[in-house]
Amino acid sequence: DNSATGAGAVYIFVRKGTSWAQEAYLKASNTEMYDSFGYFVSISADGNTLAISASEEASNATGINGKQSDNSAFRAGAVYLFTRKDNKWTQQAYIKASNAETSDYFGGYLALSADGKTLAVGAKGEDSSSTGVNGKQSDNSAEDSGAVYVFERRGETWSQKAYVKASDTAAKDNFGVSVSLSADGKLMAIGAAMEDSKAKGIDGNQSVDGKRNSGAVYLYSKKKSGWQQQAYIKASNPDVDDYFGGNLALSADGETLAVGALGEGSSARHINGNQYNNSYDQSGAVYIFARSGSKWVQQAYIKASNSGYFDYFSRSLSLSSDGNILAVGAPYECSKSQKVDGDQNDDSMTQAGAAYIFERIGATWHQQAYIKAPNSGYSDRFGHSAALSGDGKTLAIGAYCESSNAKGIDGDQKNDSNFHAGAVYLY
């Protein structure tokens, strides 16, 4: 019954041995048109707790399990918590921001801790002008400055524990456009891809703008007294419209941080190349930061081995638990290869997409694999999403514009009669 256009859904698949099977088909408890349920998902390490966002959900409810039926807050956003018991999934909570309002896009990005008891939710369109943690939420004088909300579960009950804003809150920064948690839920990285300061590196001067939409990342640690900002991170080569922080990933131990800048434009390739030749507009880059004690340092500057114009390398990022394996998606990459480590140089398949695997040995990074879909096609955008298992040995890659009419597992990939149906590939 396709009468709720754009409502959205989530599908759960499980692997037994080498075989995958669909376990569940999930819908929101208040399914409605254009809610985009499934816009972002995060699952606990044991696979038994699942957070699902609907970033365009429109109820004016606030807090936990409020009234879902009053749709007067267009695109306020919502998050739904599901739990699994005996292979059966049930909705546990319906979560809204404490100050839910129109066009906040609560749930545009979210992250669960490994035990499924801490949830961080980004709302890039939130408008308050407050700074720091648990400030005043009601002054909407900083349009689209953004916020992140932290929730915790005790038993079966969820509650909001923190309302987090940037230390340099400004309109249009989109703080909360990305968020990641360490496994224990005590370290949180938050991206503000449209932040404008011209600072470089770690803990530079936040107050002097000059690099519009260069982007920044803020790190917070959880103390007994609550959440506190630990670091303010900028790229080593911040530039206009780089969107540093548009995507990010923390390792499970919180010692490694990968930050994407899909608008970065250098023509460098591979690891630690020349960052300052901006001749490949929006080719994209990834920056690796490592923590030593309480200090963070940039460890690597990573580009694709076939970096090219408008590839959007870093549109998706995922780290293994130990931070030594990194998966990077470049959904607008254009080679026509249809295998792993194939020919990267024939750019005749527009926006087919690719994924890249990098490995760290000691403190040195190198590219391990270049991955293309076996049915790579025009505008499939393979690499728009990517997720690594904790041990880095299983990789899921999404191609949301793939068009085959197959259903289920390992169907016919060749009949492209279902325009932009989408597919996932497992490696």
C-alpha cells in the first residue's frame, strides 16, 4: 500500500554463517507522508537496540513519548527507539527535542553508544543563540546554528540529559550536522560543516571568521559534573566551502577521529599530499586525528588514489573499533570499473560511485582497496553510505540510486527498471 509517499521504512537483515536474510520491516508508530523515517540509523554493538530518525517528522511534541498527532511543527524531526527480544522488534520510545520547532531537522544525524544506553541526536536547523551545555533554548536569534541532544536509558526509560551548543554559536553553522560517540558513550564528536572561522588545527581562535563554510568539529567528554568541551578542531588547510565536519567517525576507544570534508578541493592523491593546490573542486578529503593523553593531533590527510572533480570523497565514513581500518565513500566518482581494485582511470560512468579502504599500521596510513559495485552504473551513487563492523572485516555500502528491479538477497542486478530503488552491497 504505497499511499504514504516519502514516509520511509527500515529493513533489518541478519547473517547466519555466510547467508543473509531479512528479519524485520519497521515503520514509525505515526507513519505519514514525507516524514523520511529511516533517514539515519544507528545500532548498538549487540544488535538489540536501534535508533531511527525521521528528520522531517512534523509533530509539535517535546521530550519522550509525547503526542504524535499534532503536525504543526513542519520538519521538526523525531527519533524512534526499537529493541529486539527473541528476534522480535518493538518500538520502545518516541523521542523529540525538548524545544522541538519547525525546520529543526532533529535526527538529521544520530549515534548510539555500544551498549545502546546513550543516544546523541543532531538538529542542524535548531536556532537558539546559546553556547555550551544546557544553556537557554528559547532565544531563536541564531537561525540554523544547530544543536545536539543527549539522551540516556535507565531500564526501559529514556530521558534527555544534555542540550549541547557550540562554544562559538553562530547562525547557519549547522552544528550537529554530524555526531559520533565512543563505545562507552563518554566522548562525543560533533560537526558544524558551515562554521566560518579561519583557524587551523587544534584549539585555534574561534572568533575570527574569514573562511565561509570551512567547517569545524567540537569534542566533548562526559565528566561527573556533565558534558564539557575538550577540543575545537579545524582542518590543517581550511578553505571556503570545504564543509569539514560534514561527516565524522570516532573509534570505539575514542582515540581516533576521522573527519570528512567533501568540499575540499586539492588535487593531491593518496596520503599526506600537497593540501594547497585547489584545482580539483569538491574532490573531497579525510583528516585523521589521534589522541595522546588529553591532546589531539592531526595524524594524516587522506585523498582518493584517483581523486577527481566533484567526487565528494568522504560523503560517508566508518572506522573499525580500534580505529585502524577506515572506509570512505565517494558517491560521485565516475570510473566504469565493476570490481575490487579495478581500473580507476576510465571516468566514463558518471556518478557511479566508489568506496576506498585504508589501513593504519603503527601511525602510518595506506590505501588497502578500491571498491566498485559489480553492476556499477550511471548515477548509482555507490558509496553514499558505508558501515564497517567492529573488527573491520565486514563492510556494507549503500547505493541509494541503484535501479535494478531485484528483491531480497542476490537477485538479478541487470534489469534497471526500478529507477532509484536503491541497493546495499556487503563485502
